[in-house]
Amino acid sequence: MNQKKYKSNKAGLNSCFLNKKNPFDLFKAWMAKAKKTEINDPNALALATVNRKKQPSVRMVLLKGLTNKEFIFYTNLNSKKSNELKSNPKASMCFHWKSIRRQIRIEGSIAKVPGKVADKYYNSRPYGSRIGAWASIQSRPMETRSDLMNRIKEYKKKFPSHKKVPRPPYWSGFALKANEVEFWLDGQNRIHERLRYKRLGSRWVKEILYP
Ligand SMILES: Cc1cc2nc3c(=O)[nH]c(=O)nc-3n(C[C@H](O)[C@H](O)[C@H](O)COP(=O)(O)O)c2cc1C
């Protein structure tokens, strides 16, 4: 469906889709609504990555940054997801807010955020979380839980001042530059509504999709 037709047809679309030129403004509007209704973590999303053997894997992460191009999350750079992103820097994200029965799917390419951006976010985290980033060898097998507790103790000794915990070299953020963003609204009798934005160079093209 072309842009013109979409516009002339917009009266038939649910007003929840609003009439935003780019998906980021609509994303922000939906996130603001979800923040009011979700019982916790409205910024939680399922992140899908694919390894060298084309095996997909998915896990939850938290959205911690949003620009007019990118969705940003933070993690351990030696984790399974990070290793997959190193070999295949593409990912998908999916938000699902049960309280408002809405879904947003995002696809795009991945790049590490600049060190300064990661530092800023890292330094905003509570002391315990910053120590945890040092102590956890994320996604590696662990003999006993006390191994982790001991590592936490060691790093607390190494960095006793709450104000001086540097960001571990193996902890940073990834930014997903969106190529496609799809908004899904629950409808009666499973007749849902879908609106997809596709990036074409510097502009976004909108299409509505069969449910
Ligand atoms: C609601 C929720 C939010 C999470 N947020 C993050 C996050 O922001 N970063 C992260 O590394 N792991 C987060 N996790 C843990 C991941 O789901 C996952 O267990 C971990 O990152 C290891 O994944 P991997 O082995 O695929 O790399 C979160 C888990 C849940 C349930």
C-alpha cells in the first residue's frame, strides 16, 4: 500500500496508531502508556540473535537508551548474545505489553555504543550492579554459586568506593539501528491491527498488514 492510500485510509485505523511520520515518536507514545500500566519492567524486550550456524536464540534485556535511529541495551561483551552479535551483527527485538495488549517488533543492524555513552549509563547504575558487572562471567558455566559470591566480595574489596568503580572492559552497550518497526494492536475476534514502518534511505514508509 502506498503512502497516499495509507493517509486517505487512516480514518479506518485505530487511533492508537496516531499519525506519526517515524516509528520512534509512535514507540515513545506506546512506551509512555505501557509505563503507566505494566506491573514491572515496561522496557523489557525479547532480543533475538543468530549464531554462525544460523541457530537463533532469544532472551530478555532492558531497553536503556533510545535515539531517533537506535534502540540501546547493555550487557557483558563475552556473553552468548554478544558473541553471536560479533559474528552476525543483526538482531530483532520484541516488546509485548500484556496490560495493554500491544506488541512492537523491530529489526535492524547492531553496533557497539561509543565508550562514553556506555560509561555514562554504567556510572548511573547502583554500586551493587556495577560490581555485579565485574563479577559475572556471563553465560559461562559456574561450579557453585559461592564462586560468584566470592568474586563479588573480591571486586568489592578491589573497588571499595561507591564513586570509583570503572566500567569493565567486557561490559558495554549495543545499539540496534532499526530498518523495520511494526506496531501490533489487539483486536476483537483476533482481527488485530498491524502497522509497519520500513526505512527507505532517510525516510520511513508505512504499510498496514493483514493480521
Ligand atoms: C526482564 C529481564 C531483563 C533482563 N535484562 C538484561 C539486560 O539488560 N542485559 C543483560 O545482559 N541481561 C539481561 N537479562 C538476562 C538475560 O535474559 C540473559 O539471561 C543473559 O543476558 C544471558 O544471555 P545470553 O547467554 O544469551 O547472552 C534480563 C532478564 C530478564 C528476565
